Amino acid sequence: MKFEAIAVCLFGVESTVSYELKNLGFTVTNVSDGRVTFETDAKGIATANISLRCAERILVKLGEFQARTFDELFENVKKLPLEKYIPVDANFPVAKAKSINSKLFSVSDIQAITKKAAVERLKSVYKTEWFCETGEKHPIHVFINKDIVQVTIDTTGPALHKRGYRQLSGGAPIRETIAAFMVMLTPWNESKLLVDPMCGSGTIAIEAAMIGANIMPGINRNFQGEELSFISKSDWMIARKEAIEKENHKEFKIYAYDIDPEMVKLAKSNAQIAGVDHLIDFMKSDATKFHSSNEYGFIITNPPYGERMGEKEEVYELYKQLGKAFKHLPTWSIYVISSLENVEELFGKKAMKKRKLYNGMLKSHYYQFPGPKPPKVQN
């Protein structure tokens, strides 16, 4: 069975998700804000959930149509071949609805009308007047953008950034998918030096270690799709087996520091749960005093933003001190995510690229200060 699937992601990450999908062998058919559409089969749904580092959710599209009234929404949902995806005993809640720039904007009404139409469709197909809904959950999602409705089934469950390794976190942790995106947007690989001098709960270092070792981010978690009737258990088993076979066992080290010893302990614990603690050296250290005898290296980090009242001046001073420390590393490549608009001014350095994205709901920029390429080693 072939599917049209949608990889949902945070705004600003779409091109990287598209790149990931193509690398996995999928055909990408459309890229729009926060959504990348691709063609796949049942095993591909499992592979996408297990393997994508920057996506938040994988949905299977049941249909798409225009609706400006609730009558149109009802009639069009009723026309969809829902029985191909939803068995007679399934629990099929309209679990999520979202509307952007559309005539239909009441989320609760969109959910209620979609559910009513789905029941009417399945009643006529299954020749029944009542659904007990005691079977496995098949969550329906509705997304309306400029009056165009997409009806989908969620195959993910808890969002893909919930890898399972971050049992505890610090005050302002970066989302795992954004940490992976930050690493993937650089030319770093496991043969190069990488440091996160303000590692917090260790997310950037852990995601980098998983990328370096080619450990798939969803390999140790479960998914909603494992309960769906149209994806077999064997599809998930084969996808997991293939993911494990792709892992490499090269020896490399990533270095992660934090000024707070409790955060260092926490980061170590998270890395152990992720199975990459042997690839990361954690240590207590002050980022503003960071120095290295290595001529080339990468810094990828997520400094504090100073979102709370009274913190701005303190954070501005921290960024100035970081800028001074980084000036002693002229050949290093430095990558920083921040919601501050004046990072370049505080660092005293112009970013080669400044990419807008959202870390959760927080509008941020990914500041990229790439250094010169190291000379090629002569054989």
C-alpha cells in the first residue's frame, strides 16, 4: 500500500527535513511552512519515524480539499476512504486540529464536525449504527491553511523530539530536533573536533554523538504507528533492524562543558541513557575562559537568552565575554542559537549566515561564523 505522508517540523527546518528524506530514499513532493510531503510505503512510515532527526511528527494523508463552511468540511470528510485506514473496532478520536488564515477557525467545532463526518462514513461502510471504539487508537489530525483542509492519521504519538534520553533537563533546554538541526547545518563530522562550552543538559553533544555514530534517534522508543492497522509489526521490525545495521562504531570524542557541576552530572546521565556517554567528555568549565591549542575546531552552543525580567544586562555581558574568548580562536567555526537580535554586535563579529527558526514557540536565530577550511592532508 502506497501512502502520501507528511513530515511535520518546526518553521525554518523544512529544507533539512527534505534533505534527510531524500537521503533515506524517499521522493519529496512538496515543501511548505512546517510540512514536508513525501511518498512512501508502510515500512517507509516506520523508517521515517525511527530515522528522521529534525522532524517532529509523521502523518499519513487521508485526503485534501477546500472547505469554507462546516457543511463543506462535513461532506468532504464523509467522501474520504477512511475504511482503508480505520478498522471497525478502532478508537478514532480527532486528536488535533489547527487552522491558519481560514474561514473555519474554531478548533473544537472543526474536531466535532470531522468526527461526526467520519462516523457517518464508517457507519455506511461497516453497516453499523454504533462504534464501540475499544480497539487500537487511530488519531485523526486536521490541518486547515487558507481554507485548504488536510485530514491525516498520526503515526508518531509523542513528538519525535522526545527521544527518551532526556529524563531531566536544565532551565531552558533546547529541543532535541533543533540540536540535531544545528549540527547537521555545519560541515562537522566525527573526524573533526567539536566542543559545546555551555552544554546544559547535554542535548547538542548527545545529538552530535548520535549523528557521528549514525545512531537513529528513534531506535529506543515506541510509536503510535506500531498500533495502526495498516502498518504491520514486521514493517517496524525490519525498519529497526535496518537502522541498527547502519550504525558505525568509530572511536571519536566530543567535548561538552558547563560552569554548573550539577548540569555536568545531569548531562552525563542523559548521555548514558542515550548510549553515547563513551563518545562525550563532560567537564566543569567556564565558557568565557575557553581556549584550545587546536588550530581548527567547531563550537556549537546554546547560550542563555535572558528571557526573564532583569536578566538582559547580565546576559549581554556574558555574550560580550564569549565574543572575547572566541576572538582567540580565529580559525575555529562557531555556531550559536539565540533569541537575542544583537548577537553580532555583542560578539563584535559579523555572522556569515543568520537563519531564522523557532526553538519551540521562541523565535530564534542560528548565527553561523564558519572559520577557514583546514588545509588538505597530503598523502
